[in-house]
Amino acid sequence: MSKFQATLRSAVLALGALVFLFPFYYMIIGSLQTKQDASLGGAFPHPSNITGANYSAINDRINLFSGLLNSGIFTAGVLVCTLIFGVLVGYSLAVLQWRGRGVTFALALLVQVVPFQLLIIPLYVLITRTYGLGDNYLGMILPFAINSTAVIIFRQYFLQLPKELFEAARIDGANEFVLLWRIALPLVRPALVTAALLTFIGPWNEFLWPFLITKQASMQPLAVSLANYISNVAATASNPFGATLAGAVVLAAPVVVLFIVFQRYFISTDVGSSVKG
Amino acid sequence: MTTTTGGAETAPSTIAKRRGPRILGKHPLGLLFSAPYLVFVLVVFAYPLVYAVYIAFHDYFFTAPGAVVDRPFVGLANFVDAFTDPDVIRSFGNVGIFLIINVPLTVVLSIVLASGLNKVTHLKAFYRVAYYIPYLTASVAVVAVWLFLFNGSGLVNQILGPLAPSPSWLINSHWAMPSIALFVTWKQMGFYILLYLAALQNVPNELYEAASTDGAGAIRKFFSVTVPGVRPATVLVLLVSTVTGANLFTEPYLLTNGGGPNGASTSPVLLMYQKGIEQGHPDEASAIGVVLVVLVLVIALLQNRFAGGKD
């Protein structure tokens, strides 16, 4: 490997990192500026132009706390359902032999390529009209309740556990719940972290579905209230640039922080295997 | 001692299982464990899928809950209504433009960055985080930054100076759709890089060594070993990026303020929302959705045929 090639590779990778990260840097800087400075110098603002006022400005318009709370409830509901029911399916797909196993696995793969958007009209009719779950956390959670990618990740990990482990435990008289809870689950902790992170970003970032079914501002997750601010209100604010970016920082921060904290448990091959099945 | 008891216990249990009902398999509990998920798939995917097709072929409108109304079968009338609307035709054309820009760019850039990242030893964790962050972040949050980077007096135009398009990117009817395609490429790239990184672990190192002894340079190795080696991943990236493109909604809704200028960046899903929910024609919206899904399926099959090889 020549030195030139190594240098070229580093340059390409560094340029990539710059392109991916700069908008985030600009998001934070912009959220702290008193006055919008779109010039190149604005990317490196003078300390006198730094303020926290944008955060209180956006908070006056869209109540960040209730937005975060709604996003949190929506996301927590999906996480709990996925971690309980997803683990159960993943376990039975990998370890147990039962009729319908193949079909269930095929369904879990198929569901991931069904464009959700085709389903918005019937789901909207069913959930808001038939079940009366508009402006309701249950209605928000239901379409996302069990993340199929997480199911596949759980299955993949349970498959890697040695068969003898389960046979030995069954001979010792352990029932399947004990086996799953005491023996299998502690061994697949990395899968739990990867699947939980992947599941987290779905509802936390989701815009279209909660946008459709929440009409009351007090029920809207942060992504929806921020989007409404961008499309309707921003034009009337004194520093729309700063206030919008402050909202964007609040929306993005939890996911970015979680990922950085847990990224060493997050293994790319998990995600690869999950989609390849 | 232990061996005899072990043997004595297993023998009857296997006999009992053989005698027991085999209809549900060796571990019927598996079905019980999977029941909540199966119900979920049925309620949230299977039934709505059938319902969507039903709506598309009937004269369907919103009613108060519990009201019984006649919804006659109307054949293809909803499809005719939807596709005689020039906006609908245009939105499908827009997705075409989107896919032509987004899909090749995604495949080429993510394969190059992933193979670079695969060989690097320093700063690997940093690069991984950096590349993945746009994918993790809510569209709504990053759209806010792009709005300001690409507006008339934004940073991008300041840097480009006289080269900046006028009117600016997102309000220019030629540049609106390509800008959205670039945005989505940038945002989703981290996920595809991750897929390629996983696939690269399966390309045997001996192939690179053999290519080296045959005198192949870095570029030759990339095209003769890496690209064929990650072909299953490429098929997957083609499929996922096509489905993502067909699902486009948030970006035209927010970046170009509802598919502007003058419908130059509307997407079929945006029209499904406007027609189905804002204007109360769920039947036409479903017809658009059905056609969209059929088109995606056809594209996916073609991709599989030409890029899939034996996989």
C-alpha cells in the first residue's frame, strides 16, 4: 500500500466526516447566535454574539417540555412492547420448533419492505375513526409497537447460542420462561442494546404518523410541534433562524448522546444481518 | 449415578412428546410466544394492506364512527380520477428524478466510504459516529439546518457567490427536487455505509492477496474484488433506497414548503396526504398508494434481475 493511497484515503474519509458533521456544528452555533450571520464568518461567531435566548424563544412558542414528554411516552411505549414481545418472538424463532415458525420469520422480513406510507390511509381510518384513538398515545404507539428489525436481531443472537445450553437446562427441568429469562437473555445483552437503539430512533424521529393523528398541540411529540413551528410560525419570530435551530438541537440531542454513549456496543454486523435475515 | 437418572428422565419425556399433539410442532409454546407479534402484524400490516386495496376500488369517504353508509364498488374510477390529475403524474415524475439522482449516488459514495473506512485503523470509532449521526437524527431537526444553509442568503450561496442558482435552490423549480435528493442521500448514507461495512467483513482477505500477487493495483482490486464481493449488500441498498425514495414525505413537506415551487417537488405520498386527509378523498389517495407500491415492486424486481446475480 503506497503512502499516496493512504493519504488519499484519509483525505476522502475526513472530507466525508466534515460533510456529515458540519450541519450539526452549524445547528449548535446557529442556535446560540443572537443575530443570524449567514456569512462564512458566522460559522465561527464572536463570543459577544452568543446567547441562550433562542432556547427560551422556542420554548415560549412550542412548550419544549410537553413535546419532549410526548416524544418520550411514544418512544417508551414502543421500546417496552418491542423489548417484551420482540424478545419472545426472536426466542421462539431461534430456539423453539413449532408449526408456523417459517411463515412468521418470512412475515418479519416482509413487513420491513412494506411501504408504511401505503398504509397511512387505512390506518388513519381505523385508528382515528374506528377505534377513536386520535390524539391518544395508544394510537400513536400501535403502528410501531413491535419493531421487526429488532425481532430479526434478537433471533440472530439467540441462534448463535449453543444448542446444548438449552438441552441441558431442559433436562434439568427448567421451563421455557426460566430458560429465556435466566439463561438466554443475559447472554444476548449486546443485541438488546443494538435493538433498543434502533427501535428508539424510529418513534423519536417519526413525523408523518403522529402529525396525522394529533390535532391537539398538547399531545404532539417534539418532531411534530417543531415541524409546525417551521412551516407556520417561524416567519413571525424575531430570530426564526436561532429559535428553529434551538428546537432542532433539543430534538436531536437525546438520540446523538445515546448513540455516542452506547456506540461501542453497537455492532455494524448486527444491523447487516438483521436486514439480510 | 447421574448418567442413569439423566437417561431415565429424557426417555419418557421424548415418548410423551411423540404421543402428544404434533400439530403445533415440538414446542407449541413458540406459537404462544409469537402470538402478540402475529396479532400485531395482522392488525397493523395485513388488514390495512387489504383495506387499502378495498378503499382504492370503492367510493370511499370519511363518516362518523358507527355510521352505516353505502360504499359502492367503482372499479378503476378512483385510479382514473387520480391519474388524470396532472399533479399526480408530476409527483411520480418527481420521484423518478429523485431516484435517478439518489440511488446511484448512494451506492457509489457509500461503497467508496465503507471500503475506505474498512481499511483505516486510526479514528475508526470517530468516523463511524460521524457518518451515522445524520441517519440517527430526526429529519425535522436536520431539515431546519438545511433550510438555512440553502436559502437565498444562506452559507452555501455565500460560498458559491455568483455561481449560486437564482432563485435559490429550494425555491427554484429546476433545483428543488435535486436538492431534496441530495439531502436524503446525505441523511441516509450512514445506514448504507454500515450495511457495506458488514458485507466487507465477508469478503475473504485471500482474494485481495491473490489479486496483489497477480499485480492488480488498488483501483483494479476495488472493481474486481470489492464490488463483486459486496453484491448482496448492493442489491439490498438498491431495494431499501428505492423504498425510501417512494416514501418521500417529510422533506418536500418541510424543505420545499409542501412540494413547491408550483408542484416541482411534490411526492406521491404528499399528494396522498393532501387528497386523502386534507381534502377528504381517501379513495383517490389509496389508488395513488396502490400504484406507487406496484411500481416499487416492479423496480425492485428489475433491480434484483440485473444486479442480483445468483443471489
